[in-house]
Amino acid sequence: MLATHRDEHAALVAMLRSTTAKWHELTLELLERGSALALWEERDRGALIADPTDASQLDSAARDIDEWQQRGWCFVSILDDVYPAQLRDIHQAPPFLFTRGTLVPDDTAISVVGSRKVSPQGLRMASSIATALAERGITVVAGLAEGVDGAAHRAALQADKRTVAFIGTGIAQSYPASHRDLQEQIACDGLVLSQFWPDAPPKPPHFIMRNASMSGYSRATIVVEAGENSGTRAQARMAVEHGRPVILTDRVAESTEWGKSLVNRPGVSVASSLDAVMRHVDDAVNQDKEIDTLLHDLAHTAL
């Protein structure tokens, strides 16, 4: 009997719950095999004695998937066609996503990130950048945190344009609590994404993982304002690792040691004004379009 979508998802959930391996290792194995259910069954066949709990684990996972769907949460496997292709390309790609809102294939998106404790000037810059991105039809990505993230999300929504929130908790949580209404609005008008189990609380490692996914989803990362110890530096460094352009405001490039260390790295630009930021954005988006066109032409030629 052919496996259904639900069977595949149940097998993935059951494996993640029962494995002692790191999730990224399982993700690589899953991508290589191409089927969570086949991987689950291979593991079962490889055992000397079949585990009698396997069937109940699958049934429990399937029931949870049904409950999640009833609560309006969409569970997306890395093997699903709707899983963001640009995110699948990075080695930290999460094996699944919970989503609320609308997934857009090949979303042209850019991260606008920075400190939670931001200056009034930084808030104005974040809002101006997000508004300018929205006017170009570019999705504004941020992490729903206070400060720069919140300003970027709100500016995109005020422009009646799309914004995507990558959250560092489960989809059932709202963090910070002050952004509960903002999260709901983004779920209605854009997209909220989580790579954690629904009830997962906020933990420091979650936000680093979230930043990696934001970088992977985005065509580029703009760092508006950040301190020496800001978590934003992790996303900037990972974006460089992912081969994604990074745009630092001159304040970040001049006032932080990590910003100074990135300035001469390939793909890193420094901007001293909104116009300069948007010129770098246009270059990044146009470069991606050229690459997409080239890949399309090569695929067509191969056919």
C-alpha cells in the first residue's frame, strides 16, 4: 500500500522522538533516503527483534498530527514540496516546520535584524528599511523579538505587505508575551514559522537555531543595530557561511569587533544610509534572479 502524506509525517515525528542521534544527522539521512516511512521501516527491519512499541509510536504521532491540524498548525516535512527550497539548501535546515499563515514558493525575502535594546535612531532605520523592502515587493523576515524585529514586522504590516516571523519557541507559544497580538496578525497576513515542538519554551539555543533558519530562508541579512554581545552576530556570521549577502549599517561595522571582522569578508557590505542599504538589496536580489535564470536555462538545456 502506498504511503500517505500523513504516514510520512507520522514516521518523521516518531523517529525524531525516539532517536538518540542529532536531528541534523537524521535530516541528512532523510534527504538521502527520500522517505521518512522507508527510513523508519529500514530501522525496524535492521533490528534482531522487532520493537513492539513501534506501531504505537506511529499511531501516537499520527494522532498528534491530526490534533495539530485541528488547531490550525500546518506540519511541513523537509521532504514536502512546500518546504522552502532556499531553507533546504543549508546544512542547518530543520527536519520539519510548524507554520501558521501562507507559505509562498520561492519567496523573495530579506531578514531585517538587530538588538532588542535598540536606540530610537535604530528603530527608525529598521522601520524605514522594512517599508522600502515592502514597497519593492520583498518579504520582510525577522524573529518577532522586541526592538529591531518588532519594528520591521510592524512596518511591513502597516504597508499592507508580507512579513515572515521565525520564532524561537513552539508554535503554541508567544514570546515575548507583549508580541502576542503581533504574532497573531502576522499569522493572519503573513507567515509564522517554528522549527520546534509546539509547546517548546524559549531557550537560548533555540534562538541561534532560529537565526540559522532565518538566514537560510532569506536572500540577504540586514543588520540594523547590534551590540558587541548581540545574538544578531550569529545570524550575520551564518549568513556569510551560507553564501548569503550581509548588509551592515556603518554603526554596526564601526562599533562592534565582530562587525569589523566581517567587513572584508566576501558578500559583506557596509551602508551608511537607507539609499545605500537598498542599493545593496537590489544588487543581492538581481544577482539571485540571474542565478535562477541560469539554473533554469541549464535545466532546460539538459532536457
